[in-house]
Amino acid sequence: MPTALITGASRGLGEHIARALAPTHDLLLGGRPSAELDALAIELEGASTFAVELTDYDEVEAAAEAISSLDVLVHNAGIASSLETVEMTPVDEWRRLLEVNLIAAAELTRVLLPALRAASGHLVFINSGAGRRANAGWAPYAASKFGLKALADALRLEEPTLRVTSIFPGRIDTEMQQDIVAIEGREYRPENFLKPSTVAAAVAHAVLTPADASPEEIVLRPTGR
């Protein structure tokens, strides 16, 4: 079977993406070393762990050396920011968001490009509605996601043998979303958000699109149904 590496796979959307791709792919489950990551690898047949800290670039490069061919790379790992205006956001917060959400994805892509080229592979970037429209109070997060879109767009031009898909989901019912809503001081209602399984199904649909087509962008918005 083809091989797919999914970052941030231990829980939330990443776990759902892993489950959606498990029937058709051997999986490399990316994430910090954890019992949850190990348990998922044991549960999903043909899965193993890619247990690295994505911002430890020496560790990432060393782990990537063992991958000679890679069919799919799903950039799912990411973090949210605090609700602060540009005026109130300290420089360390800007660095934190850009490091995890953009620079780490760019570096992982760079070191895996030979393996992706060998398989005429497919990169999937889990972006956000914030990567298409910035909102007040979320500037660092939006900037990291706009940058992620630019990274995907540039790769699509630089690597014509690869398929590159950006997925822009609205808000998803995850633990991270619960934290965001708490920061906003609102009541959490799961029905207001996308199900992670729905977004994972969109990822699988993009990956399984026949090779004569390249799904470049997918936008998902919650309906409340």
C-alpha cells in the first residue's frame, strides 16, 4: 500500500485523518512521543510512529533519512494563539505561532521532498478559515495560516510532479476549539462546529482523487446541522 505521514496524529483532527486513511495507506503517525500515539499505531494495522518534536530540526532531519519514498504528507500539526490585538501581542507569541504553524511545516517538507518526488507524492496542508480572512484579535494565528497558504502555493509551482492541496475548514469540534471558545468567553456548543470526521473525510477524498486531477483547494464551512 502507499504510505502517508500525518503530523499531529495522536488526537483530535489528526487522529481522525489517520483513521480515514488507514484502509488505503500504511501510516506514519507523527507527533511527540506519547502513550496515545503508540496506542493508535498498535490499533491501526500497518501504522508506525514518527515520534519527533517538529521544531527540533536536527531530530526531524534524522528521522526523515529513514523515509526513501512517501506518497502522502499531511501537515496537520498546529497551535492556536491567545485572543490579543496586534498592539498587545508580544514578539514571543509571534515567534511561537510562526515557528510551529509555518516554519516547522516548511522544514519537514524540505527534508521529505526527495521521498515525495520518488513517489510523485501529494502534500495536504490543513489550513483554516483564518488563512483566507483575518479577524481582529487573531493576527499571529492568521499570519501563520496565510503563510501556510503561500507555502503550499509556491510548492505547487516549484514541484510540478507533486500534488499540493490546501484545506480550509471552518471551526472544528476539538479540544483546541474548546480552549479557543473559553478564551473568547462564550458557551461551547459542539453543533456549531464541523465534526473532525467530516474534515478527515475531505482529506481522504483529496488524497484518493484520481491522478489525472489535482485538488488544489477545499473550503469547508459548518452548517449547524
